[in-house]
Amino acid sequence: MGSGNIVQCVIHPGIGIARVGNSPNEYFIGAETPNNPPSPPDGLFKDAEGRIKRQVAKFRIYGLDADGNVVKQLTADDADITWTTHIANKKAVWYDFEMAMDIPTSEPTTLRNAKYAGDRQDLVIDPGPRSVSGKNAQAVFDSGKFLNATVPLGEIRTDDSGNLLVFGGFGASASPTNKPITGFNNIEWYDDVSDGSVSAAVTIDNQPVPVTSAWVIVAPPDYAPGIKSIVTMYDIAYQVAVEQQWLTLPAKLSFTENIYPIFERFNNLQWVNNGFYLDFGWGSPGDFLSPEMLTRLADNSPAQQPFRQTIFKAFRNPDYAEAQPDALPPFYGDGVASLPLNDNPRNWLAVTQLQYDWLGRWAAGEFIPGFDPKLVEPRTLEELPLADQPHALDKAALDFCLGGAFHPGCEATWPMRHASLYAAPFRIKQIAQEKFFGPVLTPEVAVSPDGPIGGSTPGDITRWMVLPWQVDTASCGAGYQPDINPFFPTFWPARVPNQVLPEDHYKQALDAKTSQTQQLKQFSLRLDWLRDLVTQGGQFARINQFLTDWSKVGIVTRREVEPGHALLPPVVHVELQNSLEEHPDDRFDNINPLEYR
């Protein structure tokens, strides 16, 4: 192929998401379109031995003309492509996570491993860059070390078209010096999450073409694939892009495309939190997706305005001017630190300002009415028009990540909402040399454009997260004040479930030999996701078990209900492949995860 009118190339997604897993050979590709969740070919997220499959970030190159229009996706058949990826883990050399540093209650923080007497570079896992060219090539990130312990961070491959596949690590976490777990910033510990740059050299007919690079984040496993949080990482990054006038908002607000997704998320969270099931799930008065409710929600007539206004007023205002503990969404916020909750408004999470503005316009009737299911049905990347594919890749990767609460989160945290982090929409600003900010990092320095979020080197996104990641996953649940509500607020149920529908009970709900009443009882039964972790010994005993057994817990997986079960919804998300042994001891006695934050 001649170079034609291709004058530049762009890698998409701008920020790709891979996830660790301990299956040595099996993997699946992350989401590539926003309404089509990732799904392995066999529909299971663990292999036959019960090991979690790694989620792979797939990157593609699109050729653009001088006006920025997409000409085609380039493959190894169209051009000579050499991919280069550089990922690293800098958690142990960075600062303690105490709280998001861009909120009013944040305070200065000190270095992790501040008393380490050796070369602090011993705490950085950086195998250096790796490159691959052509089809079905491979390079491994196997030379990074932590305190002289080799820590593989994954590998890169090209597929049979020459697209790039980025694999993360295998979920390894340890202390080479056998230090105990003491909290959320553990001494001389490592994990194998990572992040870094994705670049490419492209030559067409012996002519080099400039390429806009991308970034990859290797995150913990997603224990509820297909479930989106009320606020996603895409919502956060989109808010930044709009504020910076990098993107233009649609001329008209569409119920189907702008409002419906918010309400759909309330409904889908029923599969990972019992409060959402009771308040917004199948058959509940607040089921936004019931035909009757959906008809009213999509109606912009004055007759439905009081109804719409009532719902809008239930949402928390993102200006955080006052505490609104009972508002929507029912999530803990960036500022939560201890129990009982005080009157800090940021103890609870709000939707983004843009989501809030859209809901306000919806309440006023200023939107295109009606619900068109064709606009939100799952489609593969190949089913989309070529011009729409790059943004679909950008959105899909981030839409299945959390946009809060950033305390600190699962994939990335509070820097993602700052313009200085980005070079363009959904594209991390890259710098050649990282900066050092002294033994103490203040909030003022942390948020400044010249501070640590003013450009990134490999490892700079995930360094803000808890170390190791299993500590947070095992600790951040829901309903820590059961006298107020046993299920709300919640932290991150879309990635870290709270209560789930176990496979055995789902099967009993489908059993035609039992009464409809019994079927409904089985369907309505929700059990704690981490119910089988020990509790004797307190929260640290549970954390230590999870450090070993993180791959044994169940994964909440989408299933279509067989025909003939009219009492059940057509689609459910069921906990599958839970291989933990039950420990029916003093379950949940004297456990207060927030006290360790």
C-alpha cells in the first residue's frame, strides 16, 4: 500500500487497561467498545485450574490525513511497525497514600520506605523498554528487580495482524525481607501492577510517519467484568477534556446516549451490592429499567417534570458545599478516613459536574426524548464505522474502570481528574525525566502543574496506589455503619463486589421442580463476596489470607437466563468459580476496615 494521504498515525486506545492474573497461558482482550464488556471465548474468567486469566490491553494504529480524518487502521500488511513499551512499578519508592491530595482535607505525606538505608532505586521495578516488530512477535519484561528479587512485570506480543498486546504480571506480591502487613503503605513490599508508555515507529513505503504514542495501565483483576460504576474513569477524563475545550459537547442532550447510561448503572450494580438490588434491582420500586419506569424517564413532557425533578434532587451536588449523606449515589467518597463518618461533604461521592448538569437539563425537559435500544446495544469494533473506532477504543478502556472514590481506587486515582496530567483527551502527557519532590510532599506541590502530575514517566500513574493492591481489595467493602444501613455506602462494588448471587443459588432459582416462591427466594439470596475468608484474628488475618487466595474468590459473570423463567430478568450476573473453603466462624465480628486507613 502506498502512503497515500496518510500523514500521521495515532495509537488507540490512548490509555489501555491490562489486568494481572495468575493463569500462565490463558488470557482475554479488554473491552474495545463501550457497550461490549470483555469476555473470554469460553465465557469464563478463570482457567480449568481456577486461576484468573490476565486481561490484555490491545493497541491499534490508525492512519490520519492532513485534516485529522481516519484513513484506515494500519496493520503489518500495510506498514513496517515497531512497537516499544516501557512499564515500571514505583510504588515502594513513592509517597504514602493517606488521602487524595486535591481535596480540602488532604495533608502532607512522607515517603514510603523512608528509613530504607540502601539505594532507593532498589525499590523501583523497572525492566526498561521492550520492542517487537511484525506479526506474532514477543518480548518479556523479566529483568526488573526489587531488593534483588526478580519481579516479572509481564510481556508484549503482536497478534497475527501486527497489533500490540500488552500483558501484565501474574499478581505477585511479597516482602523479600519478610516484613509483615501493617496497613495500606507496607514496608519493603512489592506487587507487579505497573504502567508506562506505548509508542511505535511506522514506515510506509520507506517513508517514516509520525506516531502519537499512548499509555498502558496494568491494574488488579476485575472481579465483576461487565459492571460499570456510576462514575467511570471515562467520565472523569471526559470531564477534563470538556473543561479544557479539547472536546465539544453534543449540540443536544440525548436521553438514550447521555442519561440512560447513568440509570442503567444503578440497575446493574444490583449484582454486586445488596442495597442496589433492594433499591434499584429487578422488581424493585426504584428499578429504572422496568418498562413503566423507563417510559417515564424518557418522556420530556411537562407532565413528567415533577417526577424527573424528584429524581434529580436525590443526587449529590458535586460542588461539595454541604454534607449530603443520604443523596445519590450511595458511595463513600475521597475524604472518608474513619468511623463514625463526620460532616465532611467528601465522605460521600458525587457524580461528575457534567453528569450533574446533564441530569439537571434532563429534569427540566431539555433533552431528546425516547429510548432507542439500538444505540446502546453491544457492537464489536469491526461493526462500527471506521471514523468511530478510535474514540470507541479510548472510551471502552476507561469506561470499565472506576472514577471514584479515589481513596485511592482500583486502577488509578485522583491525578486522573487534572488537566496537567494529559497531553490531549485520554492521552497521558509524557516527560523524559521524573522529578523528586523531597522527603515530604505537600498538597500544594502535588496538584501544581510543575508537580508530580505535570507529566509522567513509566510507573508514575500506579505509584499513587495502595501497596500491595490486595490489601485494599480485601478491605474496602460496604455498610460499615450497619445501624444506619448494612449495605450503603459502598466503595467499589463494580470492581470489588460486596454481596453476590452465588452459582448454586442461581441454579436452584432455575429449578422447575421447585415452587415459584422457592425460586424467587433462591434468586433473592445475596451472600457476601468475601464470606469465605477467615475472620478470627481480625482484618489483618483476612488480608493475609487474601494475599494468598486472591485468585480463589468468585468472579461475577454475565449469564443469559434460559427461556421459560419469566420471574427472573433476562440477564443476570452470577458469582462463578469460587473455590475458597468456607470458614463459618465469627464472621465479620469486630471488623472495621476503615480504622486501618
